[in-house]
Amino acid sequence: MGSMLHSGLPVALSVLLGSCSAERPADPPFARPPAEASLGSVRDTGVFAQVCASCHGPGGEGREELFSPSIAGLPAWYTEEQLRKFRGGLRGFHREDIPGQQMRAVSLTLSQEQISEVAALVAEMPMVSTGAPPDGADIERGRFHFANTCMECHRYNGMGEVVFHSAPLISLNRSYLKRQLMNYRSGWRGADPGDLYGHKMVGIAARLSDAEIDRLVDYIGALAHGDDPRRAREK
Ligand code: HEC
Ligand code: HEC
């Protein structure tokens, strides 16, 4: 997996990643953005176009072959929080978690100001929906599970909830969703005692079997395409 990721990286990126072990400049000298990179009134000094786009795609839609998820439309508070976790070593710390380590290396090149700026920009990008479930997926059982185990924090529409610090789910790639649930379960994510909110997901994921994870990922795909879990809620 590691070598696959590396061979897939654009050259500019390996330079960027390679520089991470060296002293980090306080404020990386990104050039001004091309005019078309600006979105609405959000300040854009080109960090997204020059750093994030190579892995997450020009519209933040993600690139499956680089294991990078769709981030377009993630709320700014969530993106900022996760970037701070990567920086602080609460996420992407496990030596076998290659995708997490890659994102951690990138986070270390960003100043606090750039993190806030890029998070605001990402929030303005139109979300890409999680892929629909394949034919024959057990949506009914997935719905029941989601309604009674996940919905209270991720909401009935899978959009997450700032007060619980819970992420939106319905824009994430299927392979990424599965990998994160596995990461929580194995303690590659959320296990640090300082990761209060990640810890909640570790507790939840610890109770999930592989088959349940697959079913939940299928269901999140259905949710992204209009399914309503509320009727499956146990009274
Ligand atoms: C070297 C490729 C690469 C670059 C460049 C990169 N990312 Fe990532 N990013 C990844 C990968 C891979 C993951 C998945 C990490 C994991 O599996 O835990 C990720 C994950 C994330 C996440 C977590 C998403 C979630 O739902 O929790 C956020 C937020 C993010 N990246 C934002 C950014 C931003 C903003 C930039 C630009 C400053 C950026 N990334 C640049 C590869 C990259
Ligand atoms: C007690 C509240 C709570 C419950 C219940 C809960 N979650 Fe979460 N979930 C969270 C929080 C908080 C986060 C963000 C954790 C972090 O920062 O790592 C999260 C993150 C996630 C992520 C990672 C998203 C990303 O962008 O990387 C996935 C996937 C996820 N949850 C799926 C589920 C599923 C599926 C269930 C039901 C089986 C569930 N969650 C139940 C609170 C909850």
C-alpha cells in the first residue's frame, strides 16, 4: 500500500512531503492564486490550488488512487479541527497508517492562518455525494443500525453536528468511510487520550464487525441519495 501511494504522488508533492522532516518555514511562500481560484468572498492566497488540489482534486472531490477523500463542503470547523489533529499528532500517527501520515506531513507545512483560510475555502466548495450502494445491498439492516447507533450524533441526514464535533458523512468516499471505521476500531485514529471526540468513535467502532461496517457504508451511500432513517428509529 505504501509504495502504491508513493508512486502515485505527483513530483511537486514528493518535494513538499520530503521537506517536512526539515525545519518548517513559518509561512510557506505560496504564490498568489490565479483569479479563477477565488470563490465568493473567501480569502484565497492559493493554498488550496497549490497544496491540496494535487491530492484532493481541483474541486476537492478526492482522488481514490491517492486514498485522499472528498473534502469539498466539509464545514470549516471540522476541517480546522482535523488539520489541527494531524498537526498535533492525534491523527496520522500510526506507522502503518500511510494515508494518515501523508496528510499529517502536509498539515505540518501549514500555518494556523493558512489552515483557517483553506478551511473556509473548502466549506464553500460544492459537496460531492457518497457513491450510491451497489444492487443487492442490505439497506434495511444498514438503516436500522444507522438510525439507532449513529444518527444521534451524525443526525438523520448524515450532515454531522457541530455541538458533538461529529463529521458530515454523506460526502465521503466509500473506501474512505470504510478505512476510517477500521482505523477507529484498530486504534489508528481516535485512540490518543487527548482526542476526546475521536475517542467516542473508537468506542462505537470497537463494537462493529466487518460485515456491519460494509453495511453501514452501503447505508451512508443510500442516505446520501435521499434515504430517510428516522422511521427505523426504535421508540
Ligand atoms: C499528499 C497528498 C495530500 C495533500 C497534498 C493534502 N491531503 Fe488532505 N488527505 C490526504 C489523505 C491521503 C487523507 C486521508 C487520511 C486518512 O486516511 O486518515 C487526507 C485527509 C484530509 C482531511 C480529513 C478529511 C476528513 O473527512 O476527516 C482533511 C480535512 C484534509 N485532508 C484537508 C486537506 C487540505 C485542506 C489540504 C491542503 C492544505 C490537503 N488536505 C492536502 C492527502 C493529502
Ligand atoms: C457519540 C457520538 C457519535 C456516535 C454515536 C457516532 N459517531 Fe461517528 N463521529 C463522531 C465524532 C465526534 C466524530 C469525529 C471524530 C474525530 O475527530 O476523529 C465522528 C467521526 C466519524 C467518521 C469519520 C468521518 C471523517 O470525515 O473522517 C465516521 C466514518 C463515522 N463517525 C461514522 C459513524 C458511524 C457509522 C456511526 C454509527 C455506527 C457513528 N459514527 C456513530 C461522533 C459519533
